[in-house]
Amino acid sequence: MTGLEVARSIGPRLAEAAVAVKLNGQLLDLSRPITESGDFQVITLKDPEGLHILRHSSAHVLAQAVLTEFPDATFAIGPPIQDGFYYDFGVSRPFSPEDLERIEARMHRIIAEDQPFERVVLTRDEALEVFADHKYKVEIIESVDPGEAASEVEGGEIVTAYRNLDFIDLCRGPHLPSTGRIPAVKLLRSSGAYWRGDEKRDQLQRIYGTAWPSQKELDEYLHRLEEAEKRDHRRLGPELDLFSFPNAVGSGLAVWHPKGGMLRKLVEDRSRALHEKYGFEFVFTPHLMKADLWRTSGHLDYYAENMYPRMVMDNDVEYQVKPMNCPGHILIYQSRTRSYRDLPLRLSELGTVYRYEKSGVVHGLLRARGFTQDDSHTFCTEEQLGDELRHQLRFVLEWQRTFGFQAADIRAELSTRPEKSVGETHQWEIAERLLAEALDAEGIEYTVAPGEGAFYGPKIDIHVKDAIGRSWQMGTVQLDFNNPQRFGLEYVSPGNVPMRPYMIHCAKAGSIERFIGILTEHYAGAFPAWLAPVQVTVVPVADRHLEYADEVAAAFAAEGLRVEVDRSSETVGDKIRRAITQKHPFVVVVGDRDVEDRTVGLRRYGEDRDTRGVPLADAVAQAAGPSREPA
């Protein structure tokens, strides 16, 4: 009996919606025989696994279309990814937009033909013969040792492929029953990509696409992409005069302009204020430290490829710029003997770190090579651990609320012990239980990711949805059993016995740069009034109104607002348009009547027109309220 027949026995509508089945945790094609008893589930496009299969099948059709339209091409890999899929090809030239239209048209013809996907089982030698003309497929087959599994090779000497008509692709599967089950697909763009992600290997051409269970969902996704492009912080940053990425500085390194500097100051000031409120003490550690420190911490063993090269100074002593702040904070802990009376010890630093990211993954402020973390490290006893974890989560939630994210926008992921790890079993069990209890106590919705914790401890990642529904990972609470052991950290217990403290890493924003990049896109550059670098722009109609404009500006500034006067010689309409384009929360216009009556014209961002004749004191009061920082 096949999976499809089992689905039919449950109900015809379920069978009609089925795209695969899951037996004892393994996904199977609907046509695969059911050979054992166990946990059984019918997978539809409503399930995450069903969406994954849809996109995997769409990648297969993309490869078929490219090799049909470009017979000299060869193909490499084509996995599903978040919101879509891609496939890498070896071709003689990059794909043009016209090529993508042609390929997509071919895909739609293949889908309309409703070609069945047929699973084919081959020996290794048979597979090598079938794919002999495609060197990347051959490399995949040859690279897998007998008995081991890979994404395309099932294991041992058995290789699976999927055929529809004359096209065959190396793949573990499962796939949809046929190409006609792909409801909505769209190609998005193409770019260069190195084979196996190695800059020394062949450069291929990667085509990205997306597939959804309905045309409506596809259209909604494409609309989100359009919105995301409008909100791209890499475009808005220079347009709003916040920051830029000069070539003279280098990839992944931003320079902050005065308005961006003010925005950053406001975010950092809020970070400092909240850290102080939650009982953290401020520390500062150098950007450069001896290489031996990074050897002790293990970074040179596990993180060296992300660190910048060593510098040799002081009679052949090696130094390196820091990729993380934790070792510096550990040295502060070690600076004197610690008693249980000193704990919990909460240390905080806005620490700038440098990490070598490959040029292909650098992405403005969101993936930079130099950035500042709102980093904190807490050292506590086992008895204090539960309270400290709740303390950290309350801090994270208040941080997110401050910047406009509500409880409904926030969820968490609890990652537990991986197969390879350090630390005692009882430490992991206690920490995982207390992390879950802290999430429950703070009412945070969360999922568990079994085995996805770091090798040195379990963690909570906080995910936040932005204005257009994208999810961002912002904030982490991470246990660390590794560094206290490596550095031999101790405190003296009430019984005068040396004990090892628990160590908690916590970053609320993650990185200040990345957080500001996300905020810029979330608000599309129109920041809340309290966060706007310029809160009020005063626009004099003519030069004769400049003196009064300065008085008006002084009245706003006296209430603590950030204000500027537009002294340019342009028309009043141009001045107003510029202030609106710069997304300043309030625009104040002053003319002859205003000088006489001590009034202003007041316009809020987003409104079509200004209100004339507003008494100056009233205008200041109207702007001052929303411009104050949240309590």
C-alpha cells in the first residue's frame, strides 16, 4: 500500500490535498510503498514540510527549463530556501532579464504538461554514468563515502534521482506527485555564486525563485518584496543622510553622518539607561588583545576564519582585534577573588568588534565587518540562575517595546543540547529547564529547536516581526559552560569551597548597527518622533522671516527638541518637500502673518497640509509630547 492509498483511506479530500507523507519522521513520496508500521502523517501544502517540497520541486523544474533552453549548460545544486529556492548553473555567460523571462515561460509549460515525478534508484556506477556530462553532479556522487548520507545521495552505494519525461536530476526527494501540482511560481533574479561557496572554485550563475500554494500568496509575497526594496536601509541611509559605505573605507564598514550619529546616540543612550535600570555595571575593554587570550578562549580553534589576521608587536608578541567581548569581561571577573556575596555580577559594554565576513554575505548594516554589540555578561550561582534568566528576558522585552515592537510581534526559540557539547549533563538539564520556565513566566510564545544549541550551552533567540511581516532575530540569552571552564572561573561558596559560576551572555539589540538597519526598514526611515534625528524643521517663507524663524527654533529647542532652520534660498514649497522627503516629524512654516501674530503653520509627517495660525506655545506643546523618549 502506498502513502496515497493510506491518505485515500482516511478521506478523499485529504488525499486530493496530499503532496507527501511522513512515516516515523521520514518524508516519503505519495507513490512510495509503506513497508512498516509507525507514526504516520499526511503532508499538504499547509504544512512547512509541504511548502519545502513544493519549492524543492520548483527548483527541479527550474533546472529542467534551463537545460532545455540552454542545452550547453550544466547544473549543480538547487535547494529550497526560506520563501523560495535557487539553482546554480554552469553557463558561458550571465543570465539576462530576458533569459529569466524565457526560462520562466518554459517552466510554466512544464507545469501545464503535468509531468509526473518518478523516483529512480541507481547504483553509484549507474549514477556516474547518467550524470557523466555534468561534472558538479559527478563530484557530489564521488564525494560521499559509502554508508554516509548527503542531501542528494541517499547513502551507501544507492543513489536516488527523480525523472520527469527525459529530464533527470540527482535528488533525495521527496517531490510533488507531478509538475502540475505547482500552483504559483515566479523567478526573481540571478547572480554569481561560487561552487561549494569557495572563492577558488568555479563561478556559477544562480537563479532565485519563489513558489507558493496559491497565486494570492505569491502576489502578497511579491508585494512584500516591493515594500522591502522601498525600505532598504542601504538606500535610505544615504538618502536621509544617516550613514554611508565609502569604498575608501572598505567592505562591511559604515561611516555615520551627523544625523545618523544622533540616531545612534539615542539608541545607545537608551541601551545604557536600561542596563543601568536592570543592575548592570559598565565596563570597557580594548579593541586589541594578545593572541594567547583568544587561544585560551578557544576562538583560535573554532573561530579563526572569522578573525582578522594577527599583528606582531613588542618583541614578536602576537595581537588580534577582538571578534567578541566576552574574554575581556572574564578577565575583569578574574581580577580579584569573588565570593558568593559578589554574585550575581552583571557587566555591560557597548563593545565594538570586528569579524571577517566573506564579501558575498556582507549586507549593509545587517551583516557588517565592524559593529558594536550591546553586550552583557552575568556571572551567578546555580541558585540564582532562574531569577537571572527571567531578569534578562524582562530586559529584552522592555527593550523591544521601547522601539515600538509589541508582544504579538515577539516570539522565541529555545535551542537545546547538540550531539557534541561541553559541560556536565546536569548543567544542561538545569539550564534548559530554567530557560523554558523563564519563557513561560514572561508569557513569551516559543518553539523548541532540539539539538540546535551552541556546543557550549543552550540559548534563547528572540525573533521580532517588522511592519511588513518579516521576522528578524534580535536578542539572545545564551548560557556558556565553556569559558568558565577554560578560564578556571571560581567563586567562594558560603562553606568556603571554590565553585564554578554560571555565565550568561545577553545582547538585547545584538549589534547597534544591525538594530538601526532593522529599525530603518521597519519604519521606512520615518522614525517615531522621539527617535528622529531632526524632530522639527522650521521653514521661513522668505529671508525677512529668518529672525522670527530663529526665535521659533529656540522655543522648540528650549523644550529639548532637536530642531533646524532651513536657511536655503529655495522656494518655500521646495523647502517643505525636502523636510517631508527627509521624513522629519514636524514642519513649521513662518510667514508675515506669523511674525505679527506670534504663530506658526504646523504640519505633522504624513499629513497633506499644515494648520495655519497655531500659537507658538501650542505648536511647541503639540510637538513636545510625542517627541519625548518613552518612560
